[in-house]
Amino acid sequence: MAKQLLYAEEARTKLKAGVDKLANAVATTLGPKGRNVALDKKWGAPNVVHDGVAVAKEIELEDPFENMGAALVREAASKT
């Protein structure tokens, strides 16, 4: 399979979309009024969590560039 290349605005837009999708999923768990998130796994029953880290680890996006943006956030969060 050939490599896909994106440049400039198109690349930033795709990466930002991935960052935003991950941030929105994690943000629902934050604060005193944070909500639970149900995570569907490929095997076993769905898992209901109230933990942003668990949510971030389980998210995998279909678009490879959006997934790259989400991976950047996951890595930055794990290093702090």
C-alpha cells in the first residue's frame, strides 16, 4: 500500500480533528459532574469507566491522520 501524504492546512486539519475527538471523549469524564463512558471492546462485555486515561487508551480512530493526532495527545499525556 502506498503512503499517504498530507501537507500544510489539510494535515493540520486532520491532526486537529483527531485531537478534538479524543479531547471531547476524555472531557466528559472530568470534574465533579463528569459522566461515565462505555467502552466497547472487541472481546467481552462493554466496560463502563469514569477515568479519562482509560478512555484515551481505548480510542482508535478510523482515519489514520486523525488517529495520529489522538496518539500525539496520548503520548504527551503519558509523559506528564
